Amino acid sequence: MAAELGTKVVVITGASSGIGRAAAQAFARQGSRLVLAARSQAALEIAARECTDAGGEAIPFACDVTQFDDMAALAQTAKQRFGQLDVWVNDAGVHMLGRFDDLPLEDFRQVIDVNLMGTVHGCRAALPVFRAQGHGVIINIASMAGAIGQPYASAYVASKWAVRGLSEALRMELLDAPGIHVCTVLPPSIDTPLFQHAANVAGRAVQPVPPVHSPEELADIIVALAAKPEREVFMGMSRLITVAHAMAPAATERLMARAVAKRHFRNSPSARSRGNLFSPQIDAVHGGWGNSSNRTKMLTIAAAAMVAVPVGIYAWRRLRGQSAYV
């Protein structure tokens, strides 16, 4: 894979933290040339040094994905510095937790602006370059929340469903451009600072719903997509839960609601916070939520057993000649 990616120029938004930073390091190990984008110049400079140490070449580009002019300048910077642009990873994202009725509309709009419009702006900036050169790969980071909703995360869920739909629409529009690919990744819980950085109006501390996967695992998927694009990639439990939801939506939604209520919120209180919605916070790759590989496997098995319930309901109702879509 190093031979394929060693000459590639890759732009990554959200590169100062979590998935984006892990992906930058993974591309750097392949020898790729990188333009790293996020709001914090200081954090980006650290991430760029990490990429250089890993064997790549990286430059920081502080910007705001909610501003299209920033994204257009990001694309031009990559083209001017390296002479080409091959891969664009839309990873920048923010989160907000709380009951829908309690969410400040300004904050709800900011989640949409960053997660959805940031992706829109990235795609609009990259596509003219890709069309001119006849090739390119866009990798949009959605979420399992873009396949099945989750309570108390309505803004995030809405944004990720929209990212998935946008990606699908673009694939259809680009049928006349076989050298340009749009990939969507739907990961489950990842061990990043997302939950520490999330805005929170729920009044309770939060944690990711297990099983929790490492950002390095997802970074490897992103790098693989750059070399061999696929339309959608489900990670971990996301595919199985999506299938269960299609078969027995009501039962799957009830199970998801219970899992979130039991696993997502801790008993400890949390002060009302806007998190990193409007300004960056301390950045890192990991959030400290990681499980050992054995524990992750056990939790995956347990989650699979939970998902088997709606699938069983589907099969039972079909055998009885009743509607399965309950």
C-alpha cells in the first residue's frame, strides 16, 4: 500500500484530534503528503510534527470548516504546495448531548454547520480539483448514528444521516466521472476526546456506548479506502445494527434507547457546557475510553446478542404472517 499512497496528497479536516489525527499518522506512515486542517494552529503544528516523524510530509492549515472560503483556500493550498490533490477526508465534527427540547437552537445549528455544512464545503472545494484532474477520493466520516438514531443526540444524529445521504447523492451525480469516488464510513463508538469535548445540557456526565474501538483501527480503514475506494464501510457493530433496524425498526429502536440510557450516561452530574462547539479544546488522539482487545471482543459478542433480539422478532412475525416492520 505504501507504493500506492507514497505519492498521494491528502487533506484531512478535524486533523488536530481523534480520528483525523490518527488518520494523519496512518497516512504519514505510508509516506503521503498531508495538509492538516482544524481550528487550532498550535495543535495542528504538533500533529504535523508527528506526521513528519512517522515518515510523511505535513503542513498545518488553521481554518473553520463552516466557512466555504476557508475550504476553498485549503484546497488551493494543497494544490499549490504539492501540485495535486488526491484524497480529501471530511472528518471535522462536534457533538451535543441532551433532550431535544432543552438544546439551544444556536448550538443545534452549530452542530449542523460543522458536521454537515463542513462536509458540504469540503466536497465543494475538492470536486472542482478532482474534475479538472480526472481523479480523486472523498472520504466522509459519518457514524452508526447515521444509520440508526440515538436519543439525546438529535443534532448529531441529524447531521450524520445528512452526511450519509449527501455522500449517496454525490455518488449518483458522479457516475459520469468514474475516476472520482465518494466513500462513507459509519463507525460505532471510537476512543477519542469527542465525548469530553461534547456540549452537554443533559446534566449528567457521558461516556461512549460500548464496545469502543481504537481510532487507529478506523484510521487503517480510511487509509485502505484511499487506496481502494468503496461506497460505504460499516465498522464493528454498525452493519449488524443497521440490518436489525431494517428488519425490525421499532424493536431495534427500543433496544438502542435502553442501551443509551444504561450505558451512555453516568450517575455523576455534569455542569451545562457548550464544549468545543465554538472554540477548540485540548486535542489528543485518544479519549481514555479504550478497552482491552479481549474486553472489546466480549462486548461485541454481547452487543451482537442484543441485536439478535429484533432479528428474532422479525423472523417470528414473518412465520406468523404478521408485519415484521414493528
